[in-house]
Amino acid sequence: MRSSPERNVDSYLHDLSRALRDLPPKRRREIVSEIQEHIADMFEELPGDADDADVVDVLERVGDPEDIAADARERFGIQRWRPSWSDPLAIVLLLIGGFLWLIGWIAGVVLLWFSDVWTTRDKIIGTLFVPGGLAAPFFLLLFAGTASCIETTMPDGTVTSSCSGGLPVALAWAILIFLVAAPIGTAVYLGRRLRQARREG
């Protein structure tokens, strides 16, 4: 189990990483690593084992994470982003824009990628899960419903049926469940990230 001083340092570094979220990932990792090494060097200068009071003192001397992030943004010429009115619209269009002949969904993807709120990872998830949004399972149902069945009466009176087209029932249901759950789950995920950005912005 990690000691209290270690947890405090981990919490500080987490806050720092979050404050640096609008910097490129490589830059963010570099700054966090530099601060972590600086903290470790300061602990080595202490006469004994660090307690909670020592940790508080060291972290205060290092500086507030928001101040460090502000300095980094100024140094690299990066303006801090703010959530835009178009961000919620992007989520809605990604979910149901596919019903507008896919134009709405494509517009949602464009808004997603132009937004400063989400990371590249978030944008990839929003684009790939699932293209077309909820329109995809709708059209799958239409396709699955096009299966045609022909009944044939045999000489002995038995009736047989053969179907062509469509998908096997089990496979169709599995695909349908995924195509419904994936875009809804993605919309919820992007919505949570947006709310988090608004709280932290």
C-alpha cells in the first residue's frame, strides 16, 4: 500500500497532467516527467524520511499545477481552449445525423475533429464507433427484412421452406445489438468528457 506522501505526490502529478491537457501529449509527458524528477530531487535533500508536512512544503515550492500549465502554454504559444456551442451538436449529429442521408453524421465528424475539447483518441473513438450512428442498425433491419422465403409442397404432403437473402438470425441480432450499443456508448463517453472539460475550464 502506498504511503500518504506518495499518494499526495501522485495526486499532484495527476492534477498537473490534467492542467496540461491542452498541450501536445509529448510536451505534456515531458513537463510532468521534469516536475516529477524535480520533486524527487527535493525529497533527497531532506534530512530524513518525508512526512505529510514535508510533502506539502515541497509541492508548494514546486508551484501550483495551474500556474505551471499557464507558463507552459505561454512558452509554447498555446491558447487555452474553451468548450464551444458546437460540441454538444457534434455529439447529437454523430448519434442521429446518419438519418439525414449521412450528411448529418459527416457534419458531426467535422465538428468533432475541429473541436479543441476532445483528444485525438476521443475523436478516433467518436469517428469509428459507429459510422452513421444509429442509422446503421436501422438500415441493417431493413436489409435483414428483405429475406425472401419460398414454401414447397412435396409429393408426400410435407411442406419445406427455403430462404434467400438477409442474414442468419443470431448473427443479425448480434450485429444489431453492437450497432445500437456502440454509438450510444460513444455519445455517453464524449458527453462525459465534455462535462469534465466544462468543470475544469
